Amino acid sequence: MSLLRRTLIAAASAAVLSTSFSAFALDIKPHLIRFGYGLNEQSNQGRAAKVFADEVAKLSGGKMKVRAIGAAALGPDNQMQQALIGGAQEMMVGSTATLVGITKEMALWDTPFLIGNTKEADILLDGPIGEKIKGKLQDKGLVGLVYWENGFRNLTNSKRPITKMEDLDGIKLRVMQNNVFLTTFQTLGANAIPMAFSELFSALETKTVDGQENPFNTILSSKFYEVQKYMTVTNHVYSPWIVTASKKWWDTLTKDEQKVLMDAAKVSRDFERKDTRAEAAKAMADLKAKGMQINEMSPAESDRMRDKLTKVYAGIGADIGMDLWNETQAELKKIRGGK
């Protein structure tokens, strides 16, 4: 064999080996997954995002890597949702309320005074009703993995204590960009102003709005106590978050990769709920220590609000479908021990 022929064979072999090695290296290159969320890294949302990222790395043997990006750095919830639908971002966790314009059944979770405690919330969200609503996302370009807990929402403002429904009159109240929240607080007498969460602190600081409503944890982690004097414990809505993925991206994954993400999401859900509830239990004391004046809405006043919201309930039932509304009421009756 000539020297030239041996050289050509060696070069060809080297090229094959190089190509094979490159293909192997590409095969084990970690999937980089951008996981966006709205709160800061020190919040319950941020802590749970880290648990999710760590669990994905562990379950995938390092082949899948989640980059958790908080503080709305990838945009507010509705912007991230559109990025997922378009395939420009892989994953996020955000409010179910901002998904109502995409999947109308999500409005169920915005129903005022629907859920009375965390036991009811867990059974509804993790059971057939929660699964049915998550399933509706797929037709819209999203995959719902699990529900996290945001918590029971409460009112804060810089004007006055809210002890009765009439105290809401004229209060400029920031609400989520969601028709149920907008209609609810307009019906109760507030001047409801839809606004992205990422804009809220500045709006409170400049008095563009007088108040807002969020769970204790969010009020604390977002430092709203610096710009809000009064808080009223109303527990008017149980607010979930939902972990979602881009369906365009999800469909490119293997079944094993999808299972890693789903299993990790369940671990993060269980951590996040426990963490959120522990933090909420002490958050009210922390907020009081930071100077907030806190009062609780009386049960009688909550009942007055429910009575005022009859048309809102009818509208939600019509929007989500009466079958789903009736199924939910039946499930709640069962949970509460009704016959």
C-alpha cells in the first residue's frame, strides 16, 4: 500500500472518529431549560424553582439543566406565556389568573370565596377537576405540569383600614390582568386597575394605585410593607400558581425526559406548598413587626361580599361551563362532608 493511500485512509478514519465523537458529545450535551418566574430569588417561588432545578439535574444525571430566572427578568407572566406558546422559552411558573384569556376554564380558580382551606385546595387542584383544566392548555400550545400554591389573597392599601365593603369605595386597587378580578372588585366598589405584577411596587410607591391584593408571602417578599400601611385579612380568593412548559418544546423531548420534568415538578410542588404554608403562618407577625396595621374582615362582612357577587358567580359558571361549575360544587360538598 502506498504512503499516499495509507495517509488518505488514516485521514478518513480520523474524520469518522471525529464525527462519531461529536455526535456522542452532542447526545450527552445537557438540555438548557429557561424556567422563568415573577418573584425574587428569596421568595417561596424562588426557593421552589431552585428545588425544581436541582431535582431535574439529579434525576437526569446532569443531562438536563434548568436555569431558573426570577424577578420577571423574562417578562411578566402573560409575556412569558406567549413566549412558551411560540417556542421561544421552555418553562415557567406563574398565576393561573393570567391564563384565563388563553384557557377560559382557568377562571374557576379566581372565584371569590370558592375554597375555604388548603385541604380543599389540594384535593381540587390535584384531583380530576384540576387535571381536566390543565388538560385544556395543550390545545393552546402549553403543557401544564403541576399546581403550586400562591395562597389566600388579602387586601393592602395606603389610605385606610378596610373593615366593611363600603371602605373599598374609591380605592384605586391594582388587580391582575384578568376579567374576574376586575369585575369582582368593581362590583365591591373599588376602582379596579389591571396591571402587571412587575409594575406594582413602583405604582404603589408613586401612589398611581392605592392598594393591591396578594397572599401574605408575596406581600412580605415583595416588601409592600414599605409602601402600604394597612392590611385586611380577607382570604377572598385561594390563588394557585401553575408550572407550564412550551408544547412545541415539550414534544421534542423523549418520554424519559418528560418523566424527569414531571417527577421533578411534583417534588417541587410538595416542597413549595409546605414552604409557603410555613412562611404564611409567620408572615402576618413579620408584617406587623414591620409597621403594618392589620385587621381581619368579619365573617358577616365576608357574607355581605358573597351576596354582592352573585352575578360574578353566574358569569364564571357561564364562562367555564355549567358542567364544570356543578362538578366543582359537588366535589367541594363531598370534601366538606355533605351528602
